[in-house]
Amino acid sequence: MKLNRTNLEQHLDHLYDAIVVGGGAGGLSAGIYLQRFRLSSLIIDKGKARSFWMQALHNYLGLSPDTSGRQLLQQGKQHYSALAGNFLEGYVEAVTEEENTFTVRIKVGRQNSRYVMFQSKYLIVASGIIDHLLPLDDMQNVYDYAGYNLHVCMVCDGYEMTDKLCGFFAGSEASIEEMVFNLSWFTPRITIFTHGLFEVSGQMRSQLQEYGYRLVETPIQKFLGENHQMTGVELIDGSVIELETGLISMGSRYHNTYLKGIDLEMKGGNLITDKMGRTSHPRIFAIGNLKVGLNQVVVAAGDGALAATQIWREIRKDTGPRKWQENLKILA
Amino acid sequence: MKLNRTNLEQHLDHLYDAIVVGGGAGGLSAGIYLQRFRLSSLIIDKGKARSFWMQALHNYLGLSPDTSGRQLLQQGKQHYSALAGNFLEGYVEAVTEEENTFTVRIKVGRQNSRYVMFQSKYLIVASGIIDHLLPLDDMQNVYDYAGYNLHVCMVCDGYEMTDKLCGFFAGSEASIEEMVFNLSWFTPRITIFTHGLFEVSGQMRSQLQEYGYRLVETPIQKFLGENHQMTGVELIDGSVIELETGLISMGSRYHNTYLKGIDLEMKGGNLITDKMGRTSHPRIFAIGNLKVGLNQVVVAAGDGALAATQIWREIRKDTGPRKWQENLKILA
């Protein structure tokens, strides 16, 4: 059921088998599996998973390519709720551990916030990443196009950019190095925008020149376009550069600050896991974008199934088999 | 496009980037990703993937729980076809390798079969497993209920069996050992049927007795029920045992005989892979039920995304970045 300020109390003293931090694709898939394993679970979601912004998933097996991320999440929440899973909108502030039990401190409500604690045996961290978008004075101008023809994921949407005039919005020289030459697989018609945020080295300049990619260092005033279709950018000097699509690659922030009290093995900001999603802590599993691997919705959904299944195996083993009591009585 | 006997010829001399053996969930997901990476791919499908038999997927994020496996596969085929992927109904007989190219020999058509060869740089093996079902004289009687309330996958459908009178159809003592005590997590009301196929040890008999599980060794004549709902079994001695659900665990056969000429690392019949699905052969990837891991539709779909992405990375690296030729001309 959906928990809220008014019905929270009756659930506070329950020890959940697993608390899932994050109600995106990975968290919801884990929740569905946990409930179907007859385990008790609570998903805590701050809202607006990365997939929430996707206007069309394009590459998720089983769904029509024009299905939005929002629809996927909506369907997943209904599915989880029909299995009697508990769902709470809130922000996880901290996790502590004592005697094999996790205590999760949650802020509920943005205004007049209330702080509550829930406890669980296992923890699934599925809180993902938040992309840095182009920092403009009018951020609404970015949201107007993000997820439409202004993309944040090359693996997801490279195909949509095929041979189009493409703006690449970089956050650092490293992001140019890492992404632009790969992006050219889909389209070589690339204009790189630094927004004046960093210096570009001489070596990089000549490399870009060699491949014919344009470099624009004047900051951007705003995106141009209509009906969520970006058609170019206007720079602060008033000049206009025509574009047909864009890729924002300005880095991202992991939503994992609540784990800071727990020592977990990382690799470049990502949690290291085994094949079932277990981190270096035996009762913490990481799925989706937080873990080392490919950031794809369908992979996160698979991750959720794996982590939930491993947790079930362990709890099942601890519990032992059930006897058929009625039949034993008949036999006695 | 869908290839068939009449349009095969024009594709025979094409060197595909990847050939995918198997058009189940894993293979279709891989195909969708490959096409979106602007690679050329061919899926070869013998028909009737394991998910084809699932009347309700129950646990696939994004799809209503009553969606059938058949609907998922249908949607996946449409999706792949809309991306201009090539799909051929046929049976892969053998794969050989020469100078970094695979040659795949395919039997097309069950009658008046034709044999054709296709070539590729990479191979994705996604041909899965075929469950052994209860060997009855009238196999139609098994198919009437399989995928409805007669299940083959405990992780998938254990929830549906919760506290029901459950028949466990075993193929060996090992399958009892492995599955029955775990099945009791969902329901302890278990009757084990050996169908007279194997002897049960004294030790196992007393273990089953201790837990109150019934053991039936008389062979089964047929399943009883109507409208695809199995209600019990009739034994060859005419006696009837009432049931509400069933789990068939008689083993399975890997569809991988076509790989026999290639030396691949295995673990108990499954291919060993790395996190991206690569086998011990650098250009052969395994996804879904053929590889070591959990046999779940959503995991296979994730596997497909991973394998396709890794193949793209390698082909992209071999090809190198593209230049923006028109812009270079302007600059020159």
C-alpha cells in the first residue's frame, strides 16, 4: 500500500525483509520480485527517477518504442502495489546498521517535513544518478527539450541522432575526449559547446579540427524550438546555431550520500557488485545506475530480479523448509 | 525484414555484424539493441521459445502481470522488424569459424528442408533450454495445462502456488532434493510424483515423511481438469489425486548442439560468461538460459542489451571515428 503521513505509524515497528531505496526501474522490478517471493518490502522513492524524463524508451523489450519512462514507472508502481508492497514518497537521509538490522532515516514531505525511521534485514540501493543539465538562467528552457530531441544517454538515443546536426554539450575536456568520437558513430555532424565552463587544450582543438567538428565556447543564452523539438541554440552574443538534436554530457551526481557511514567498495563513484548485485557488504545490494555497469532501463530491471532472488535464497535458507502440518496430523 | 525461402538469396553473401541464435526474450532484446547501434543483425529462431508457453508473465516490469509470453515475443519481433533487423525461422545445425568469421548452417523448413549458410563477425547464442515435460502417452494432455496452473519455473510462479495442494513432478531423486524443500517456502502441501521413473532412497523417504510430504510412485495416466485448469491426476491404477497446482521439474535440454565444434568453458551445462555476456571465445556471447545465472525473462532481456552493447563497442573501436566531411570541405 501507499504509505503517507496519516498511515505511517502502523508500519513503523515492522522489520522489513528488504528496504529498497529508489522507485525507478531497478527498484520497482526488485520490489515486484520481493513481494512475489512472499517477503515484506518497502520502496522509498524521492520521485523523478532518471527514466521519468524519457519521452520514449525506444529499446525496452516488450514495450512499444514510443512508451514513455513515466508509463513504465506507473505500470511498475501499480504492479508492485497489487502485490501489497509498501511504497513511500520520501528522501532517504541516512542508513545505519546495528546487530544485522538496518535503520533507514527518511524525510517525508518537502515542507513541514517529518522524519521517520524504518528497519530492515536487507537493503537494496537503487537510487541512481541525477544528470547535470546545462546550467541556464531559465532552466525551464532545458526541461522543455530534455528527453525529447535533447538527450542525456548516447547508448539509449544515439540511433535517434543518426546523421543529424548534433549539439554536444560538454562539462569538461574529459567528456569531449570520452564521448565525441564515439558519438560520431551515429553522426559526425557535431558542434561542441563548452558554455565557457572550461578551457580546451591545443591538442584537443587540433583533434577536433582534424575530424571537422565545430567548437563553440561562447556561453548559451537559451535553446530555440517549439513543441519540445529543439531547433538550435542562441548564444549570449545573439548569434544562432542551428541544430537538429543534442546530447548533454555534463556529468552526473550519484544519489548515495545516505550510505556514507557504511564502508563499501567503489570504482569511480560506482558500487562494485557480484553477479547477483551484492556489494562488499553481505546484506546490501546495488542495482541500476549506482553499480558498475551499463546504465540501461532493461538492465536495471534485470538487476532488480537478481538482487531480490538472492535475498530470497538467503532468507529462505535461514528459515528452513515448512512442514505440511495437516498431513502430519493425519499420519500421526 | 522477415527472410523466407523466396527472398533468402539476396542476403546470403552479406557478412552480418552479429548473428543471434534464438528469437526468445534475450535474442530479441539483443537484436533491438544491435539494430539501434546501426549494426547489421540476423536473428534465427526455431520458434516456441520457453516464454512462448507462459500464459502470464507475472513479473516483468512494465507489462501488466497477465501479459502472455507470446505477446511479449510478438511485440519484440515487431520492434526488431521496425528497426530493419533480419529474422529467419530456421534451425541452426552447426557453427564453424574461419579467419574471424563465423559460418552458420541453417535448416529452413521442416519438410523439403533447404540448407543455407550465413556469415557474421560475432555470434550471440540465445537459444535457451527446452524443458522435459511429463512423458505421457497423450502429450496434448500435458500441453493443456502447462503454463496455466502447471508450472515449470518456481522462481517465476512460486507465488501462484502459495498454500495450494501442489503436485511436484520429479525426474530424479536429485530434483526432489534440490527443489521440494525450497518449494515448501510457497506451499508445504506437496505430493511428489515419480511416475515410476526412478527409485527413491530410504533416506529421502524418511525425510519426506518427516515434513509430511506425500510420495506417489505409481505412474500417471493423465491430468484431470478443464479450461486449462488442472484439478488433479489419474494414476494408471485408476485412483485420482486431487491437486490445485503443479510444478514439473524433470530437467531440461540445452539447445546448444550447434556449438559442439567450438571449445567453450562450461559449468554444469551452462556457458560461463563475463559481466557483458562474453563466453571464453572473444566473439561469442551467451545470454538467457544458456549461460550460468538465473533463468528469468527480464534478466535475459537485460543480458541482450549488455551483449549487444559490448559488440558495438568493439566494432566501433575497430572502425574508428567518422569525420564531418562536408564541414571539412567548407574549412578547406
